[in-house]
Amino acid sequence: PNDEFFFKFDVNNDARIHKCQWLAKRTDKYKICDENTAEYKDKNFLYRPAGVVCLSTCGYCSKSPSMTPSVSPTDCPEASPTTVFFYGYENNNTGIRIPKFHQCKWLAARQDQQIKETCKSRTDWTDGSSIILSARE
């Protein structure tokens, strides 16, 4: 709730930075999450848009329980940079679909739109004995 995001430039061309808790109170929060995609960099920090920073507020996090128990329920846990997630399928040179996985640090280095689209995915992968969750989990 205290994470900050770039909202927009005001009439004086000053950057308006807000916290996710401010966004949570807005009736137009989903529109802001989906349509405001610009970033702003000041001298010390890169402010990303709400759709990347306020994942839970924007509704991009799973509300269902995770496969791993936690001390207290979370609806958008922070993953370790080395956590692996299921990215999708790709065809190998023989035309067989093979699962593709990435670490969270790979995703963190992508452009905002790719992060947003990847985190909206609800596709998980299983080999029958283990499950790899999508980035959204």
C-alpha cells in the first residue's frame, strides 16, 4: 500500500507521484492501472506506473490460496529474484511444445508492458508430480 507510482504530469509539467493506498480509494483505479503506462525518472529513482507497482490494488494478483503455506495469507507475495515461474510453451525444432521457465529476476528486467502481460497470465505447468506456478502467483 505504501509503494509509490508515477501517475501523470500536472498542468505545470510536474510529476505526480502517488501511493498504492491512494489508488485503492479511487473509483477509476482499474482504468488508471490499464491506461497509465508511462514512467518517470527523477535524479534518484525510476517511478513505474501503477499497473506494475500496485499489482494487488490493480487486481493483477491471485486471490486464490498458493500451493505453499505461509504464516499469514498474502494475496500478492513478493517472490525471490531466483524464484522460477512458468512463462509459456515454445515449439522445439521437431514441432513438439516444450514448457519455458524464467526466474523472477529475468521478468524484472523486462519492459513494463511485458511484465504486466506476463503477470496477467493464469497458466500453470505440471508434469504430474510437481507444479510450477505462473508469475502472477
